[in-house]
Amino acid sequence: MSRTRTRTRTRQRRPIILLRPVPRETPLHRVWAGTKVLSAAALSVAVSFAPSWTGLGILLAVLVVGVLVARIPRGVVPTIPWWVFAVLAVGLVLNAAGGGLAAYVRTILLGVGLLVLASLVGWTTRLSDLVDALPVLFAPLRLLRLPVDEWVTVCALALRMLPTVRAEMRVLFAARKVRGRPGIRNPAGWWQEVADSVGAVVSVSMRQVRDLGDALSVRGPRSATRPPLRLRLGDVLTVLVVAGACTAITVWG
């Protein structure tokens, strides 16, 4: 009976998945990646400078509309460990005793809102679209004579290597499950396990990066032809909604 409960609990546990888009054909998915990144940055700055209940309510309304438009399923939300709720509960008790309960709750809501906002961009944006948007987003920095091309190349390679690192971590965790997890009785053993896992992922990733660098060296520099930037109706509506939300947060927040 206990084994059945353990298996059911393990099967229902959803891992944290970053930068993996939800396969949908919705208006929010068709919005240009740069528009979503700039909109998320504007909302984050506006609500961070005015973290009032009104500002948090406006942010919540924008997130609800975005999740409904993008048709994000419930299964993409990861399983939150119990110790996170325990830490939040301890902080809640301490702030309630010290008279800072309202500020503490607003801080927690602000962090959750910004996390959902960043996740919404990741759920509706492919990595290839985000990489293509980087040169346009960094273009104003050329006026300051900054090495924009080098920054774009580094960011593009880092984003394209994320799926590889994620796949290697999945293989590593699967191998640990097959091998069996020995009991870790002290914090030193736990940190040793984390160090071994990180070291394995880094070693495999370095080999992948070396192979990628050799391939780029053999191919040589090439001029990448990107499709022309075309803003659609969804981009205009997104900008209008975010601009209205930021104005309302600034005025009424």
C-alpha cells in the first residue's frame, strides 16, 4: 500500500521546465518575441516601483488575460516542494509578529507575479524566435559603440545550448533513478551529491560546446539572413494593453 502511494506521488510530481514553449496556435504565440520581452520588462519595472495592491491587481489581470489567450494548460505548472510553503509560513508568522504582514504579502505576490510573467513569455516563445529578436533588441546599443554583435552571438549560443543542457540533465537524473538513490544522512553528503551532478552536467556540456566551436570554426563566418520584421495586429494590441496597464500602475499605484 505504501509503495503504491509513493509511486502515485512520484508520478504526479511535475518538474520545473524552463524555456519550453507550449505547442499552441494562439494570438499570443504569434506575437513577435521582442514585443513580449519588452512588454514583460515594462510591466516588471512598473510594478516593481509601485508594488501596491492596485498595481498587483492590474498585473494579476494582465496575467490572467495572457494565460487565457495563450490557453496555457495546468500541467505546465511545476510541483512546488513542501519546504517552500514551510519557509513562507515561517516568514508569514515572523512578519505578522513584527507588524509587517501587508508588506510581506505584497512582496510574495510581486515575486510570484514576476515569475509567472517570465514563464508566460517562455511558454509562448520559441528559442529560435527569441534568438532572431536579439539583434533588433540590441540594435540601439550600437549608437554607444558597444560590441553588440559579440553579445548577440554569445546570447544566441547560450540560448541554443539550453536544450542540450536540459537533455543531459534529464539523462543524468534518469541514470540516478536506475542506479538507485543511496540514503544521504548528513548535509555534507547532500552537497557532495549536488557537486557530482553539476560536475557531470558541466563536463558533458563542455564537450558539446567544444564540438560546436569546432563546427563553427570549420564553417567560417557567414552572414545570417533573417526574415524582415513584420509587426501584426497582436503586437499592436499587446503594446496597447501593456502601455495601459503600466500607465494605470504608475497613476493609481
